Amino acid sequence: MKKYYISLITGTTLLVALAIGWGFGNSRQSKEEKNLAVDTRIDNLNYWLDKAKQGLVPYNPETRIIPARYTGSKIVASGVLTEDSPDVPITTINSTQSENSVFVDPNDPETVLNSNNSSENPLGFIYGADDFHSHDAGEIWEGKIEGVSGDNSGDPAAAIGLDGRWFINYISLYGGVGISYSENQGSTWTSKIISPNPGIMADKNHLWIDNIAISPYIGNLYVAWTEYGGLLDTEIAVAVSHNHGANWTSKKAISTDILAGSHNQGVNLSVGPHGEVYAVWAVYDSWPADESALGFSKSLDGGTTWSPANRILDNIKGIRKTEAGKNIRVNSFPSATVDVSYGYYQGNIYVTWANIGVPGINTGDDVDVYMIKSSDEGDTWSEPIKINQDESGLGKKHFFPWIVCDPSNGALSAIFYDDRNTSVTELEVYCANSEDGGETWEDFKVSDVAFTPIPIPGLVDNYFGDYLGITAQDAWVYPAWTDNRTGTAMSYTSPYRLNPMVKPENLTASVDFETGICQLSWSYDQSPGFLHFDLYRGYNLISTTTDTVFEDVLPDYGYYDYKVTALYQGNKESGASRTSTQWGDAHIALLTDSIYESLAVDSSSVKKIELVNTGQLDLHIDASPFPATKTVNNPTYCTSSGGGLNEYIKRVQMGPFNHGSGQENYGDFTDLTILVKLGQSYPIIITNGDPNWPSDQCGAWIDWNEDGEFTFDEKIALDGSPGVGPYRGIISPPANLVSSTTRLRIVLTNGETPDPCTEYALGEVEDYTIGLDGWLTVNPVNTIVSPGDTAEVEVQFDTHAMLKGSYSALVRLLTNDPLIPGADVPVKLDVSTIQVKAGTATGDTSMCSGTSFQLTAQPFGPITHLTYYWNSVPEGFESDEQNPVAIAELSAWYRVRAGNDTVFALDSIFIEAIPSPVINLFADTILCGDQSITLYSGYPLNLCQWSTGEVTHFIVVDTNTLFNGYGERVIQLKVTNGYRCWDESETTINFVDCTNIGEITNPEIKIFPNPSNGEFIISIENKNLKKFTISIYDLTGKVVFYRMLDNSSNESVLEVPVYITDVEPGRYLLIIGNDHFSVTENMIVK
């Protein structure tokens, strides 16, 4: 409440001042006092009735009830043995009943205790938590509608001990915490006060009992609740009884370390297989608001001490304020259970709640039931798993979940309201079961009707009850809920049995990496009628066996789900034991360990991070730029909120962004993003929703460096504060921003200097997301890399509007690599006022020797009127032109300097001078018409173009193919290498008629040995042969042997030794001839 100060000057002045103060302030004061007189956080029906009696809030009106629609009593679920389960009313006595708590006797699965909030109908007396029970599995119920041990304020929680004692916990008539117990199954009850009224009210209590036979704390009772008023105001308190409820320890707070922005509420207790005690509750960081987190604490010593509370799941969005569109008040209080069976999932903790959209994203029209679980006593938690199995995105509502784990077999069952198959105003009741630790769920309709809920007439605050109930034992499941099918809100149950056949347990899978052989094993307690096990990989039956081991050869690397069931006589299949395994992994190998770039102002570039998946499975990568100051992906910000009343932020405008809102104490609008770019300025206007108080003050901060803190240098200067507004400022993003997202916080309060991390008695706080378009961006943000493949992540630089200097950041790669789940690539950027880039006009950096090319110098930055100087290393080239022409004589570095008298920049480019092919065909040759000659290019791997049309690296020339008779021909050859460098040559070949020329016939040539090591004897037979030459060529056309011979003595046989032992092994061409003949043979050097 605001304070008013009146100065005493004179008696007359005082009277005038008092008159003015009354005239302007009294109506505001009474409005504030009226608001403060009702604590809307409290969810107890007697509290609200008391406020209605005081005239502070209205009663729920009488409303015409729309008749319910019968939808059938059949249960359609493969995991449920019961096929037809008609709904059973808990009582038919005229009354109203809501908020059902139900508990099954651990020694008798057909004995069930129920308690609900009961009142007269029409409303007269509020009885509070009553008691009903059934001894025949829910078919017939007995009990009374009056409050157990007399009237109380409701919020029932029921339990049954191993010793047969019954317990019902509730809020006492005068706002404390009470309990009643019966040692004769409800015939008589004894009441005890656990804790008195803390000042305003105790609210939303819960009870649990240690029924674990091996627990050192067996029989302990635990009760927890929210305190309103007193020293523990808004905290979760807990008390313990070590003697079956007769006496209780002093209360102690267990939630203080949460630092809730508003309060903690809706606590739910459970006990683990060795006596561990777990408490989970909803956290409200502002009010009125939806639930924002789940709080948790545990005790490992029977409730004597408790762990510091922590948020096991932050950034949820419940439905307390948003509601579910059914005209009744709702909440997202969590419900928890623990697997205390001796099954595979023993010790698992399961927590369920209703969330708007997907938890963490928290958007859309859906309200779905989600669950998280822990297998390590609450130290770590799974990702949320959706329990309701209908399609998301259709705007359907599922809420008020309650969950139970059957202590005999570990099966999970949950109950919730559901409108998937109804009109927008109707509801049905659904249940869901899971036999694999909550990984998969089968849900089904359990109620017989679709009904339209309305607030119970005569009660207050749109009350129709705040929770449902469910319990299970030995495969019996008892859901309990409220609906108004008869025109009155009454309690119903629809018991069903899970599949009771003994199922395999503890399925395990182990894969040999080298072979892909998966060894499967499980346990099984032999049961009558057993035939064999059915083993499934995915949805496919892969084998039947009577053994409890199996060897499966996996078809390929991948992820695999297995389940094993037991088949019994009558073709009845048990529930399944499940496990998952994989063959292979994804592994990231970074080929780029850091990135450096140097750019001028107002320029951009792209570099790449190269990586390879060296594993056997797909590699999933999420890439994002990070400021060097940002250490975590999602920084946790301090909490802050206003106190309501009249000050509130009505509208926030920033460029095209324009968002209006009402009074919320704290408005979490982080799902709305305001985009900003470097180098631009954005006016921000914040409008006060109650512009009547000059002492109002407004502050705004942007966490530019993304370190999770709002610092002084991140505060936005706002004109108009203090004052009534509007508050105006200019937002100019710093030059060192990378492309990312961060937080904008706005605080509006009265009479206090705004601080981003303070809780205020007056005013409002709002958070928004700022989208930063900065100097560093990555693309793609998400990618999948197949095994063995290489991928690239582009790192995009943009220095527009940046200042000269050095900038650092990280590119963070989050992966599914079990060894490297996250990899950081450091990025450094140097920004200068001038840069020059050396290049060539064509973009080529390889030139043919002797060719000319043009160098280019491209300047960057705001500096103009530059001079240029080029030189080369090795020396030989200089120029003062910006884009000179050079000749590629040798491979060399070409360096350029661009600048003026005060600043300059340097760059260089390496130009490789590529040698051109050098070809030399045979000298001009005369051949007889029956001879041929083979011409070789000498470059078998390059492009050859013969004037005859061939493109091979050799051609055979004779009179039959290319010449078509005698005559002289010119043969031309052009050879081009891979760098487009080329050479050409030609030769002239003349074919003549040798039939009458000296009667010379071609000699007979013999080569031996052939092949040889390079030592040959060439035998030539022809006594008419006079002068001739012997030439040997390699396949490139190079001469490796040459000799001129003179046979003037007319030897009929000449033997010529040839030694070419220094050549490479391969085929060589022998040519013997003169002007009148030519003979060719092949020689092989080995």
C-alpha cells in the first residue's frame, strides 16, 4: 500500500490537507484494502466461503446444468484385463462431493478408502473431508457424507497402513492441519491437530505413509502443506509422526531455497523403496500467474532432515491463471509416485502435471499431461514425456492428472480430465497405463459419460474441486473423480484390472560392437499355463523361445527397441519387459579448431567449420554463436515481480513491436521476440497503465552480454521517470553483439528506485526476448550428418556499423556424440578501417607459363583516395597501378599495399606458373606403302587433338586407314593439360611405291630375348640392306636409343646389341628404317 505524508504547518493547514488527502486517497485505499483482504493464492473452499460471507467475493451462482451424454462403459485398452467397467457412485446420499483422495489397502487389493470434500446440497453446511470405503473392489461403498471426526475445511488425503489403520488428513475447521485415524475400518475416528493455523491459513496439504516392509522408517506418516501467514509464509512445511499419527513433530520449512517469486503450493509426497521421502510442488514466481517451475526436496532419514530445495524443472507453464476454458478454476499442482516394487524400475520417481504446449516452449492452445522421472533419487530428471496419446496441436485440454505406481508390479496408472472427443465445454475422464517405466503409455476413456462442469452453486471462486485421485495394488486400479451427470457434483469410480499374468522382467541387451550380435536376457517366475516367450524387435516378432536368453544378429548400425512377453494358454499375452540399445554411436571430429577473420568496417565474409562424422550413426548438430561472456546455453535470471494494485505496464512499443497487456505482477512474455540490428537505434516507449501517481518509476535493462545478469551499464536511460509516463528511451545495440537472443526486463513500481532483481509491493515486472542480429551468424543452425560424411557450418561475418578493434566469440556445437556432447570453436575477428584484397581478374591463381594476367586490388572500408604499390617475390615485377597486368614467367607471390599517408593495408596472392606441354613428333618421314608408323603424343593423361580427328594419345598411320593410298600428308597434334596450357606440333609423312626401288624388301627383324632386363640382340636379315638407323622410343615419344648402321659388306644377317637397362620397365617402340623402308616392333623391358 502506498504511504501518504502530510506536513503539519498550522491547524487550518492540517484540516485542509486532511480534507484533500481524504478526497483523493480514500477510494484508492479502500480498493487496495479490499484486494489485499482476499489472498487469491489460497485454494481452500472454507477460506473462500469466509470471504464470500464478508462480502468480498461472490458466491457461485445457480446455473442450468447441461445433461451429460452417455458414451459407453467399455474399456478399450490392450493392457487392461477389464473389458467393461460401469461407473460406480461413491455415494447416492444427496450432497456435493469433490477433490477425491483414494487409497487401497496394501494387504487387501479389494479394500479401498475414499475421502472427498463434502457439503449439503443445496449448500448449507460444509462438512469437509468425509470417509467412504469399499471391501469388494469398488462395487459397493459405505460411509458418511459428514466430515471425518466432525466438520473440517477439506483438502482430503487418505492412506492405509500395513497394520490396517486408516488415515484421513485435511485442513482443520480453523485453518490448521489435522488428521483422523481409525483402527476399526471407519467405525470410529480419532482426530489430532498436526499444526495450528499459521496466521492466515494452511492450504493444499498431502499425506503419505511408509508401507515399505524393509524400510527403517516403516509406519512413518508424513504430512506437508503450504503456510500462509507466520514465519513460514508461502513456504512448504512438513511434519512427521513416528507413532501412527498419535503425535507429530514440529513443522519445518523445506522450500525456502527455491526463492519463489510469489509462493510454493500443491505439495505432493511419496516414499521410496528404502524409506526415502520425496516432496514435489508447484512454484509460482509471480501472482496471479501460471505455475512456472516444479520444486523438489527429499529426506533420507525419515523426515528428520531435508535436502535444500531445488527446481527440478524450470520454465513450465501451468494453467492456474490461463485456465482450461471449462468455466471452473484449475491448477497444475504436480502429482508424484515412486516404484517400490521389486521390478526393473524400482526406485524410479515419477512426477506429472498439466502444461500449456510442450514444456519449455509453453505456447499454443493445447493443455497436455506430461511426466518426468528420475532413477537416482531425484538428482537428475528425464526430458518430459507426454502421457495423453492424442495428437498435439488441436487445442485439446487434459488436466488435473494424478499418478500411482502399483507397489506389487511397478505398473504406472494415471487419471485426468480430457476433452479430445467432446465439445469445447464438456469433459470426460481418461486413464493411462505404462508398463515400461513411463516411456510409453496407453490411454483410454474410463468414464461412462461426457459432462459439462459448472462451479458448484453456493461455493466460491468457480470451485468444482482441485484434484482427482487414483490408487493401485496387485493390478487393481481405482480411479476416482467428480462429475455432475446427475445435476450435482458427485464422486465416481470405475475400477479396472491390469493384465494379471506374470510377465518377464529385467530385460537387458548387450551389443558386441565388432559383430553386431545382441545378447538378450531376462528373468521370469514360472506361472501356470505358460507356453513360451514372444520376443519383439520394434514392432516385429523376431522369435519365440522358452529360454530366458536370446542372441539376435542386428541387421545394421542403429537404435533398437526390444520387448519380451509371455504367452499363456488361451492365446493370452502378458505385459512386456522392455529395453533399448544401439549398435554404434555418432562421433564428431572437428577439422576446424578455430576461425580467424580480418575485415574492414562495413564488409562481410563467410568462413566454414568443417567436421566429419566418424561414427556409425547419424550425428545431430545444433550450432549457435555465443558471446565469449556467455557460459551456459540458457542463463538463469534473478526473479522480480510487482505487487499489483494499480501500477502496471500497459504497453511496450519498440520499432514495429507493439504489445499490450494487463496487470500480472510479473508478465513472462519471453515467447515474444523483439528484433534489433547492429548500427541501428530503436526508440522504446513504455506506457503506464495507471498514469495518476507522479512517484511511479520505470526501469529497463537488456542483458547484452548474455551472462544472466542485468548490470548497471546495461540499463536503458528512460525519460519521464519518476513520473506518470509514458517512459521513453533509445536502445542502441553494442557493436560487439553476435547473433543470438537475450532478455529485456522492464520494472514499473512506485516510490522505489527500480531494480531488476527486487520484489516490489506495488507495480509490475515484464520480461521479453531480444533477438540480436549481430556480427556473427551461423548456418545451418541444425544439421544431421550421416556416418562417414563431412559437413560444413558456415560462419558468417558482418562488420556493418562495427568499430575498429578485436572481437571474440564462440560457435557452440551441441551433438549426440556420447563422448563430445558439446564442442566450442573459438572465433576471432579483427576489424580495421581499411582492408585490401589481392586477386586476379579471372579469379584464377594458376597461369600457363609465359601468359599474361591481370592482378586486382579490391579495397574495403570507408577510406578513399588510395594509392597502390605491387611487387613480387622472387623479384621481377613492380607496379603502382591498382589492377596491373603481369606475365607468369615463374611461380611467385604478388604483394599489394593500399593506403594513404596515415593508414594502409597489405595483402598478397600466390600465382603458380604452370609449365605447358612440350611435344615433338617424329621428323618428316618417307615410308613404303605397305608400312605403318605409330605417332605418340608423349602425354597419355592430357587432352590430345589430332588433325585426323582422333583424341587418343597415339595414332597408327598407314595407307589403309588415314591415307587411303600413296602420297604426302601433314599430321598435326595439339596437347592441352589440366590447367588449359597447351603446345602443338606437326610432321609430314610420305607414303611411296617401293616395288621397284632396288628390289629392297623389308628385312626380317628378330629381337631376343624379349622381354628382357634391357639387354637385347636385334637380328636383321637382308643382304641388300645398306645404310639404315635403329631408333627406340618410350611411350611419351622420347628417344631412349639411337644408332646409324652401314652394311656395305652386304652381310646377310646383322646382329646388333642394344643396352637400355637404365629405363623404366614397360613397352618401348623399335623403328628400323631409312628413306626407303621402315619397320616397327614392340620391345618389353621388365
